[in-house]
Amino acid sequence: MNQEQMLSEIREANLTYLMLAQKLIQLDQATAQYRLGVSAEAADLIATLSPAQIMKISANNMLLF
């Protein structure tokens, strides 16, 4: 696997994680906070992200979770 493929996989993992985290938070915030290990403030922020914001954040070259 070359570096560009690795970065693409990281971006895809970040996107998947953020979308899942947002859905979990919207369904049950208290449980999602516990399972994701995030604060109430972070959960509130993730829950309100727009799809464009999620795409921009997930384009980071570091794994988010």
C-alpha cells in the first residue's frame, strides 16, 4: 500500500467514524458519550456538524478516533 492509498483509507475511516458518531449521538447522547469517550460539549458539537463540515474534518491525515 503506498502513501496515497494509506491517506485515502484514513480519510474514509474518519468520515465513517464521524457519520456513525453523529448518528449515535442523535439517537442517545448519554450512551454515545460513554461509548465514544467524548464530553458533552464534544458530543453537542459533533451532533450539529453539517455534511460539508464532516467532509472537511474527515479530510485530515490523522485518525480521529
